[in-house]
Amino acid sequence: MVMFCSCTSNTILLLLLNKFKKFFIDLIMKKLALLFSFAALAFSANAQVYISGTSPYTENFDNIGSGIATAPGWSVYSGAAHNFLGSLATLTTPDGLPSYLSSDSSCIALVLVGGFKNFPSASVCHPGDDWCAATPPSYTNRALGVRQVAPGNASHPNLDSGAAFVFKLANTHGMTGLGMSFKLQSLDTASPRETTWLVDYAIGSSTTFTPVATTGYTVTGGHMFFDTAVTASFGTALDNSLLPVTIRIVTLVYSSSTVGSGNRASTAIDSFKLTWSGTAKTAVENVSAQPEVALTVLGSATSENVTFGYAVEQEGDYNFSVYDLSGRVLHTEVINATTGEQKLTLNGLNLVPGMYIAKLSNGNSSSVTKIAVQ
């Protein structure tokens, strides 16, 4: 039976306009989603570090007077929570003032101002060192630190708790049994408030962090000046990850705010060491200094077909590979990439349902993304 519509021409025109309007809105939203996914991947690549060879990897922070970029893979965040990386913060690169408060009010103001700082390491300075003198001591041994302040501080919000020293690994391919150690330093004997620190990690794009057990004293402040070793073991949790790994030394907002009254702690970390078994597969480099690469999956992946979106800053030949979670290569090819947003569809993959990893790399820069096959 054929049905005829008795709508007027104006009604039909309105229906057509609404249909086209929805089509264009959907098209724009998909375009924006792709752009945001590229931007998010490019941002996540910044400040990552690639590690090659055998254990260990070390960082002494002695050059951070030139900026945090001199410590590849490291960044600092405020407002960190168990399910939130935090807000990217800046590092005060001139010499920070540790441990000693004199009657000079201008010096006290410099010590008490909050924020992430380039402190002299507690392994070489002492509680009585007079940084308020006309010619203060000069130390080349530095540490990455933070002065916590009240929650309502306008210049440095979310630093009563929520301060995080963050280390980002591009992957742990070839690495097993990861562990870490670092020196935790309490630098201001005039500060009575106490801060508890912990170590946690997240894998890939996850925003939920998992704490790990530590050995060593992890409470700073309390009128204490010390330089103590802290260690942590990740067991098998970070073994052979083709996804980025984020490790934090952190005091979590809300759950571990400072305890007590009076001034808050000046805390630093130094002599960081990451250890593992096996041989890491890629080279150490500061990815933020390399041309950016972005890679994402477009639409739904099937066992036979996956479509990728990618963008590169540097034209040329790139290796495109698909791995299973054990690191086995399932597909690899060389593509000639041009700048701007591009698409690549792989057919006939014959994948079983599960998670896979795709990687796009030219030897200098790379990006990875997860593939979920239903």
C-alpha cells in the first residue's frame, strides 16, 4: 500500500532543512572530535621520554636552572588526585631558597612564596646555611622541589595538597620488573605542618592512578631537615607496556592534605633512578623537542578492518605496525606520510576480539594508540 503525505511545501522544506542541519552538525562534531583526539595525543607525547638499553635510567636535576625540559620526561602538576593527573604547573628556574629563615623579612617572603622550585639539594646544603646573606652559598647540586601554600593561594592554587612530580615514559617495551628509588628531602626546619607523599602510576590514557608500596620515610615538614632514600617496586604491572606510563611522586588533594598548623613544607626530590630487567627497545630523547606525531582509531574496529587517523609535522617514510599485548608484530608496513590530517585503512587483519596496539614512527618521533576489537 502506498502512503502519500499531505504536508504542505513549506513543511517539506522545513523537514529537509532540519535534516541537512543535523547532517552538517554531525559532520562538524566528528571533525572536532578528530582534531581534539590529535591534539590530545600530541600533548600526551610532550614531556615523555624513550628509554633504551639496560638498567638503570637516572636523573639528578642538576640542570633545571635552565628549565624543566633539561630533565626529559619530567613535569610538575598541582591539584593532583587519585583519578586526575592535575593541572600542569611551571617551575621557578632561579635558585630556590631552602631551609633557613632569618630576621630579614624580605628573605622570609622569598622562602614562603609557593610553587615548584629549583632547590639546592639537601645532600650538600645544611639547615643553618644563610641564604639571606649578602653572598649566599652557591650549589651546583640541585633538586626538584615545591613549597606548599594555603589552599586559597591565588598564585599557586591546589598546593596545600595535590603537588605532583611526574615522570612520563613513552612505553616500557622490553622492560620487566620495574622499580624506582629517589631521595626525598625536607628542607625547611621552620615549617611545622607535615605532608605525606606516595608513589602511584597510570598506563595509557587512564586517569585513574594506582598506588604502590614504598619503603623509606615519606613525611616532610614537621620542623625536619633530612635527605632520605625512598624505593618502590611495580612488580609486573608495568612490564612490556606499549602504551605510555605515568609515574608520580605525589601528595593527593583532599585525601592527604597537610596536617597541623603554621607554615607548610618545602619538599624536594633528587637522585631519581629507574631500574628494570631486560633491554628497553627505544632511544632516550626528549620527545617535546621532536616533530609531533598523532595517531588514533576512527570509528569502530572490526576483526578484518581498522581505519586510523594520523597527523605528522615532518613528511617522509614512517613505519606503521600493529602489535598484540604480548608485543608480537601482527602487521607492519612503511607509509609515506605528508603533513596534515590523513587516513589509513587496514583490511584483512583477521584479528580476534581483544585489545591491540598500533604504532606510527619514523625513528625520531612516534605515537601509539589502542585498538579495541569487539
